[in-house]
Amino acid sequence: VNTWKHPLEIPPPSENDWPKDEEDFFLLDPDRERDALPQPFRMINKLVMQVFESAMEIIERRQTLREAQKLKVQPKKCFPTAEFQVTERANCLAVSGKYVFVGLSEGLAAFNTCDLKDVCAWDATKTEICAIHALDLGKECHVLLAVDEMGLVWLSCFHKESFLLVKILNEVEDISQRSTCVDEVLSRGGDYAGILLQGNTKAWLEIYQLPKDSWLTEMEKNAGAAEGLACSERSSSLSKAGTFLLQELPVSAIQAEVELDLPVLLLTVRPPKPITGTSFKGPLDALKEVDDNSMLGLGYNHLIKDSQWELQEAIFCSTYREYLEAEGVTKEEIPRHATFHFLLPSRILMGPEMEVQPDIPVGIGVHWDGNHNFCLYLLNHSLNGKADSDLIPDVVWPCAAPIACSAVSSCSRYLALAGEDATITIWDKHLGYPLSVTAIVEERFIRSIHFL
């Protein structure tokens, strides 16, 4: 008989007792159990997980943008304190002193910004005003340059709540000879006005001297008569929203009894002509045409013949034929747009015997599109009777590349010229030499430049 000396017990587990097919069960990913699902359920599970992950990415991206927006400086929102409404369409506006002048689809309108009540309008010609410039002359007198839809320039004054037409600067009797205004500029102080005109095949710049002193004297003398012939005004009461409605624009009649002096044409500046062959027979004839040594030449007074120009062009075309055919080079055309500035006195623009005032311009600076030269003209050429002839610039500053745009500082001492090669040159107009040259990133075209 076999007997057990000890009671029966369950033996402790050991590695030998583990099943051989499940030795790595603790290393398996629980999500892999879904792979055992039938095919439709596996596809649905995969699509749901993709939607969930995309939603989480969108939420995180929006949260990042929201946090970045909080770190930015929030701009202050400004709301208008008063509003002027007119029945006509407003095309442009200009501010001068306490008045705001608005160009409408039919005429002009003036708004007083001090008491927000006085309103004056003029639509005698029923013409649409597309651009307007205004300047305060003092003694409640303002000069205005307005351009209508036909390109005509209306020079007028605003005095004692009334408009006074002085002259239409580019008006001609023959319609075929009519020119349109492209740009207009009033000098600081209102002593000069410049307009850029374009005809059918040419363009030119006209500079006028405004007799503002005689205007102020004449309007002061006729102050009493002007009040009787001034435009009718109608002041509306202040509404709750601070809105003023001009239901019917009151028409201001041109004061026939107030005769203002007409502006004087000083300069007619035309674009530089293309360089051609010489007409001189010898060097002595060319030297006679040079006035003095204070001006850098534009290439007109030279001894190069037409045959030499043609030979040079033929050599250039044969050398770079593949590049010219690829880019499609066009012939040189006369420029039709210019940028000009009124310049205050400086050492370059002042002669030794010139008597000038520091706040009145003595010259203009002009550069034409596609041209390398910045030309400076004095405003005293009318004394020599050259207002209607092609003027030779008094000073020429050549540039390595065609000038794209320019700017003059408020003190009129510094001049910035930006070339088509993306370089900006700062000139000291008093001393006559460049202060700095800055190159912008390549393949960048500078369209405008300003002094801050």
C-alpha cells in the first residue's frame, strides 16, 4: 500500500507550465486585436480614426493662431464723429485749412470742418471733377487745381464761401489740338503751379507763376461785393448721428465783378530728344554752342555722325542678336510721362547774384520715364523769352540706370532717386554730391519712394 507522507498541494507555476504559443502576449498592441475584425468594420474604423486625427490637427492649428493673435498689438478702431453726405458721387477730395473740398460727378463742394454747418457747392459747368489739389494762401483764400473728365485743368480760388474761376489752363479753341492733364502739382506757399499735359503724339510740362499777392489784394477790396454775389448757403441742423445731408447743392455764381490776374506761363519743358548725328562741321562750331562749363551735357552737342550711330547699332545687334530676338527689343520712343518737384534755393540752383527767399521755390527737378538724367531748371527763364521754346536744363544729374521714381525731403535739401536696377541714391542738393547708394534685392522694381 502506497501512502503519502505529506498532504496534497497545488504545485507553484513555473516557466515550463506557460503555453508555448502565447509567450509574447504581453508585448502585443491591444489595437491590433481590431485587425481580426471583418473587412467592412476594419475600413470603417480606419476612416473614423482619420477623421478624428484631422479634427485634432485643425483644433491645434486654430488654437496656435488664436494664441499668436493675442500676442499682436490690436489696432484701435476709430469711428467717424460726423459725416457729410451728398447726392452726387464723390470722386476725390482735398483738405486746405479748415475746409474740405470734394470733387463730385457734377462740380465741387466745400465743407467747413470747424463748425460742421457751413456747406457751399459749385456746379455751374455740370462737369465731373476727377482730381483736385488745394492750398491755403492765407486770409481765408484758397487756390484750387481741379481736373475734369475731359482732362481740362480749372484754376480757381475759394474766398468767403464762394468759388471764383480764374482760368482753364489748357483750354484751346481747336478741339483737335486739345491736350489732357496727367498730373498737377502746387508748390508750397502757392507761388507756382505745374501741370503735365499729353497730346496725341507728345507730352510736355508747363510751369505757371500764380499772382497770389494780387489775388489777395483784389479779393480784400471786393469783400463787400463778394458777399452779395457769393454762393447761396444752406446749413442743416445737427442730427443725432452727426450727419449733414446736402439735398440740393447750392450753386455759386462766378463773381463777374471780381477780376483776378491770370497766371503767367514760365516754362514749357519737353522730353529730351533721341540722340542723333551731329550737324556741326567742325569742333569749333560745337564749342560755340556750349554756354558754359557748369552743366553736364545731354549728348546733343557732339561730333558723332549719323553713320557712326548706325554702325554702332549694327555692331551691337550682331553681337547680341540671340538676346534681342528672345526679348523682343523695341525702338526708343519719346517718353510721355514725367515726375517733377519744386525745389527751394540751394547752392546748385542759386547764382552768385540771385536774390531769393528761402521759402519760395527757385527751380524744378524733372525726370522722364525711361531716362537716365535728372534735370534741374531755374524758374527765371521767362525773363529771357524762352517760355515757348525747348529749354536746356541748367543742371543735369546722370544716373547709371533709368530713373523709376524720385522724392524730395520736406526741407528740399535731400533728393532720392530710385533706378530701374533697384538702387536708391540719396543726393545732397546743397552740396551736389551723393550721400549714399543702397541696392535693394535683385529682381525688384521700385514704384514709389518717400521721406519720413
